[in-house]
Amino acid sequence: MSGARDLPHPDTATLLLTDVLFALSDPSRLALVRRLAQGPLEVAACQPTGGEVPKSTLSHHLKTLREAGVIRNVPEGRQRYVSLRRQDLDERFPGLLDAVLAAPSQ
Amino acid sequence: MSGARDLPHPDTATLLLTDVLFALSDPSRLALVRRLAQGPLEVAACQPTGGEVPKSTLSHHLKTLREAGVIRNVPEGRQRYVSLRRQDLDERFPGLLDAVLAAPSQ
DNA sequence: CGAATAGTTCAACTATTATCGAACCATGTC
DNA sequence: GACATGGTTCGATAATAGTTGAACTATTCG
């Protein structure tokens, strides 16, 4: 596989609850999702606040979230924009994202 | 550690969202939680419907759920009763369990 | 007490995930 | 075209999680 321009995103109707829960069960991924709830970010801005992490590690977490259907990752010029698939998640799993975002973050 | 009569259960106020999400992210554990939503079960009845699994495997999954704070596992005579910590979860993570239970199971 | 029953814990092994450097791919700029 | 920039993918290794048989603990019953 080589630098595919458009990364694959699963259809809303096929999203699996267990995949979503797993993707959200990692503290750093969950923290990112909380930030994405306030608006899209470019990949570089998805770095955990405070610590720098290698690009490949960040990309791996984005992949996990994307393949679970939690985020969308689309090219935009030379960068990529990462956004929460909020409506899709609300449609498929009503109330789930709201509950997760409302929960104590620690 | 030897056959402790009363297994440890985390306090409601200390439950971590990521631990709960992780515990629920396994299909067989999630299926069990759905069944527990209808009432407590003895451990033997926690077997996945259809396939038999070794006692040790089942016990391991129960431990994961218990340590995350999702279930309670209490001795009752010679058996143990497993139940959902529904109120505790609702108190700590309002709406989460409802959303999970309402979600499509596949 | 001895045996049966119900389940947890231990230890070893397998499988899945996480981490990270290096290679690679597109886009934009000179 | 050459090069810098922004990111993904690959491959290897480390860490974590799942699976299971065997050993062990507690309780009940004869």
C-alpha cells in the first residue's frame, strides 16, 4: 500500500460498538477525541498536549480511531484534517458520545 | 493470594472511564453485560450462550469486568452471584450504560 | 472427616497492541 | 525538476491481553 490519498472510512451503518469502545478505551485517544469535540484539527495539532510523540505513533492512533469510525481523516492540500464523526456516531449509537464526553476525564 | 472469599471491588468514585470502555470492548464480555442487564446470574450461568468456555477463561473475563467496576461478584453459599453495578455506573458515568445497552448488538 | 461442587488463582503460552525509526508518498514552493 | 513539508506505511521489538490446564480454596452434604 502506498500513500493512499483518501483513507478508507467505514460506513456508519456498519460501525461496531466493540470497535468504538476499544478505540475510546485508550487514555491518549480519548483525550484526543475530547479535543476534537471542540472542532477539527490538523494531524500535527493532534499531538498530546505536553508530550511530543513520534509521527508514526500518532498516525497509528489515528488509524485505530478512523477504522473504528470515530474520526474522519481527510486530505486538505498538504495537510490532513481530523474531525469527529459526531453525527454518524449519534445516529448509530445514540447517546454514547454524549455520555463519554460528559464523563469525568479522570 | 489464596481463594479470597470476598473479591475486591473498586469504589464508584474511583472508576475510570477508560477501564470501563476497555472492559466493554470485548464482544463476549459485552454480551454478558447485556444479559446481566436483565438480572444477576451465578457464575456458571455466565457462560456464553452456545459455546462452553473453560472456567478459568470465564473467571478471567469476570475479573476484567469486576476490576473495571462494571460488575459485582459476591459469594452466596457455595456459589457466587454476578450482577451489573448499574446504579454505580449511572452515578459515575450518566447515560453511558443506557447508550451501550441500547446500541445495536452487531 | 471425606468427597463433591463452585469458582478463583497460578503459570505458561499465544495473540494482539503499542511504540518508534526508516522508508515512502503527495503537495506546494522555488 | 529539486527540495522542504506533512503525513502514512512498513518492519521490528516491547508490552499487554487472552486462553487454558492444573492447583488450590471454600462451602455443603453424607
